[in-house]
Amino acid sequence: MSDKKSNQMWGGRFDAKPSDIMTQINASIDIDKRLYKQDIAGSKAHAAMLVTQDIIPATDGEKIQNGLDQILVEIKNNGFEFSTALEDIHMNIESRLKDIIGDAAGKLHTARSRNDQVATDFKLWVREACDALTSKIESVQETIEKLVTAHKTTIMPGFTHLQVAQPVTLAMHLDSYWHMLNRDKTRTEHCRWRLNKSPLGAAALSGTGFPIDKKQTADALGFDRPMTNTMDAVSSRDFATEFLFVIAQCGLNLSRLAEEIILWSTPQFGFITLSDEWSTGSSIMPQKKNPDAAELVRAKTGRLNGNLIQLMTVLKALPLTYNKDLQEDKAAVFESFDTIMLCLEATKGMIDTMTVHKDKMLEAAQSGYSTATEIADWLVRELGLPFREAHHITGAIVKIAEEKSCRLDELTLSDMQSVDKRITDNIFNVLSVENALKLRKAI
């Protein structure tokens, strides 16, 4: 007879072991071993509930608890041997538990399936990841806050279409990224709140006939409550796609900031100098100082977006309930989480150590006729002109400045009166970038 030991956890009805390729494609242990802490925590909560409900003897429950504690120590100390033949983290741990405590280990899986087990493990992991991401975002926000405080009077040009538009402050510019990140933070917190319902107790898909207490395990694992539909509990991964979206959106915001860091550090802008810690050199051009950290943050957005689309594509046509396709849910999430944490740390390091060149920013703000809108607004306020007429007059004044190759505040009163004789010398109160900013009093 063929080898029946295809898998001691589920191989009872099989006469032949899986092919080597089947074993290879079926195994997920290289990915999901990252869930070992969550898997052990879920198993301990489940075992305690089984004892409380008199489903397994207390003596077996105690053996299971002690054995799981030993396995946790072994994994943390790199003393645990993971087996591809045992497929995943769940069966690797259960097999080792049997080595330690014997047949009592087989009672741990009573009233539980790998389906609700993995959903619970994964939710626990994503919940911890949400907390870590929230904390990391806050640390970047704190760095931005320091710069905002330090540069409230540092004048720079605001841009539209990457053309000089109106004068702003560096504080105002950076503060906009603080608010983007704050929305990323609240999205992360909302994602955590939505996922924090326990799938444990759903078993394979329709619950179990054993008198389990799902509230006990939910409470033990820090969930708000058990999920109310068992089919939904084992088949849904929208918490994972939502988390991937949160990460992708955060990465998009970091990419925008990275692009500005790249531009600002060029000689053509000259707004900032990146520290050597966050720059690299060229193998052929000795003078080069490249903003590679910013470029990599910008580039990794593609990876984050791709992981979101990858998992959504896996899920898009899955019938209820569990399908092996769901084994592909974790790699994308793990990679995206690691990537966004790295990008946040790099962004924090770059902006915390960069040197700001206030003179270059001011010079740029004074170019491009950035106070032209103030002339139009002055004509509306002081002369009562319709804004469209004021806009036309201002355009003619800008044209004179272009022809004379001077700034607007370097024009003479006669220059401006050649366009409209009603203009008085009070207009000079709004022509400098400093005065233009003082007029911006609204929140």
C-alpha cells in the first residue's frame, strides 16, 4: 500500500502522499510562520475556553498551555524546526505540541478549524500592525511639527502646475503633509476598529455543535465581540484589503513629499540640502550627491499599490466560504507593512536632518510675480472693480514687469498708472511677499 503518512493532521482518507510539487505549492510556512505569536495566543485562549466549557479535561488543558508556552520560547530562541511537509504555522505548532505532551495535543483542535484559526491569527497580526503603523505615523508628525514651529516665518513660493503661484511659508507647506498623515492615522485607527471582531468559533464555516463560548475567547484575545456570521468570519479578508489601502494611501502621501524633497535638493531649486546620512554618491561622477532615500520612498509606492491590487484580484471572484486562494493574503500584507514602516522611518530621517536655505526660498518666492493676485485683490478692495476687470488690469501690469525684467514691487507707480490711472501708491502695501502673507488672516 502507498504511504498513508501524507500528513498526520489530515491524511486519514488518503492512500498516497502529495507529490513534491504539491507539497511545495501547498506550503505557506515560509510566509505564515510570522504569525506564531498570534497562533499560540489564539490556541491558548481556545484551550482555556474548552476547559471552562467542560469540553476537554482540565489536566489536558494545563498540558496544552504549558506545551504552547514551551513552543513560544523555542521559536523566540530560534530553537524550533519549521517543516514544509506540515504546510503552515498551525500544523507546525500542533505537531510540535504532540511531541511535547503526547495525545493531549490532539484535543486542542476540538471545535476549531484551520479556517477560523487563520482568520483569527491574521486579524490579531493586522491589529498589532495597525497600532505600530499609528505610532510610526505619529513619530513622523512630531518631526514635521518641529519644523513647522521653526519655520513659521520662512517664506517660500507656493506652486500650482509646478509654477510659482503665491507666497506661502515653509511651515504652511509642511503642515499640509502633517494633515495628510493625520488622515492616514485616523484611517488606520478606523481599520483597526472595524477588524476587531473575533472569527474564532466559526470553525470550518458553520460553527460547531460543541457548547463553546465565543465571547470568552473574544474577550481573552482583546476583540470587541465575536463575529455574528460564521461564513463571513472565515471567508472575508476585507480587513486585509482595507489595511493595504491605508498603507498604499500613506505611501502615496509620502511619495508626494519625497518628490518635493528631490526637487528642492536640486541646484535649480536649492531650497534644501539633504544630510549625508540620507544621500548616496555616484560611481563615476565624484560631485554627485543623490537623494536616493527620497527616490526609493517615491518608487516603493508602486509596490504598495501593486500589493493592494494583487489581493483584491485574488478575492474578486471567490465563492463562499474558505478557498485555498486565501493563502495568498498574507505575503502582500506583510511586505506592504514592512515597506511602509521603512518609508516612514526614512522620511522622518530625511526631514529631521535636512538643511533649509531660507534665502533661496525667499528669492524664489519673490520671482514669478507671486503677488499678482494681491494687485487684483487690491483693485477690487480699493477701487471697487469687478474681479474679472481687476484680473485683466493685473495681467497688463505683469506684462510690463516681464518686459522690464523686474519684480512687481520694483515697478514704479507711473508704470502701473500707465495701465490704469486710478492706481495709487497704496498699492505698494501689498506688493512684497512679506505684506502679501500678512493679508492671509483666515484659518
